[in-house]
Amino acid sequence: MERQDLLSATVLAVLLAACSAAATAAKTATYPRHEPRRAVSAAVSSSCDVYRGTWVADRSYPLYDAASCPFVRKEFDRRRNGRPDTAYLRYRWQPSPSCSLPRFVVVVRRAEAAEDVAREDGGVRGDSLVANQYESLLCMLHAAAPGARTNASWASGENPSITVRFEDYGVTQVYYLSHYLVDLVGDKAGRTVLKLDAVDEGRKWLAADVLVFGSWRWWARKR
């Protein structure tokens, strides 16, 4: 199960990187707005199986320094929690040879006018594995624009979501805590019921340009 969890997290990282690169680089001085999106999607062929591959050493990693990233929570920071080695930070997942996945590249472009702001919103919904990748995504964006003004709203008891907005670039990334994606409610008998036909909180995602979901680990648990 541990190996499957790790692979699932890796696949999600690849998806996050590709989706965020498309969203963040959507408009540049030399390309029409939608062209980078087509380039990212075209780079992954239909024969690409991201679930089969191997870990390869990559000296260009890590893509950010967790110690200088303000978005990593203590429970997700292995080095701060005492892990002495760093070799594990210098590996990336390489799928089957037919795969040509885009690297995480951020085109830093400030919003030039008020109408340019609030154009790119990303939504991430899932469990703690997804939260780990969400914070990693924020750190990669922060590494590309370390001086950017950010506005963060952290999770609380009444609101389990996290919202971080990069004000200078009109980019917002939101994480929604959800173990099963569908609604989990209490009934009159005091039981917790999983409603497979209801996603009432889905209305919160309607404005997102990119959505990433992940929850398989919880469905595999015996209840």
C-alpha cells in the first residue's frame, strides 16, 4: 500500500505541474492565450501510461527549498522534522518511454491592468496526500516569483479549505479537504452517511480554470 500511495502522489504531482504550467503560462507576449495549453496537452501522447515507469535521479531537483517556502506546514516538512538525508529530493518519476511529460515551467508575468487580474484559478480537492502536493505546487510558484505579494486564507474548523492568491499575477490556488469527493453527512440516527449521488460543495469549484481531484486511498479502506 505504501508503494501505491507514493506512486499516486507522484502521478498527482505530474498532473499538478502540467495543469499549473498551462494555467500560469496562459498568456505571454509571444503566444496567444490558448496556445500554451495546447502545447502542454499535446506533449502527452494517447499511448502514454503515467502509471508505469521508474524513479530516475535528476540533479536539477529539488525545484524549491522547503526551508524558504512559507506554505509548507510543519507536518509535511521532513527536514524540519529531523530527516538528515536529502537524496530523496533529487528523484523524479519517469513514466514509460512513450511519455514526454512537460517540465514544471512558470512564465512570470505580472498583471498589466485590472482586467488581467483574477483570470487563472486552480482548484485541488482531496485528502492529505493531495494537500502535500498542493503545498508543493505553491512552493514551486513561490520559487518562480519569490517577491510576489500573496494573500493566504488558512483552514479553520468551520472552513477546511486553503486559499492562496498571488496578487501580482492574478493566480489563485485553492485546496478543498475532502476524503471521498462526494458528500459525507450525518443522519437522524447519528450515523455518518456517504452520499454517492451528491456533491453539494461542487458549486465552489465552478469558477476554477483547472481542477485536480484525488481520493482513492480512502476508498480502499475497510469500513
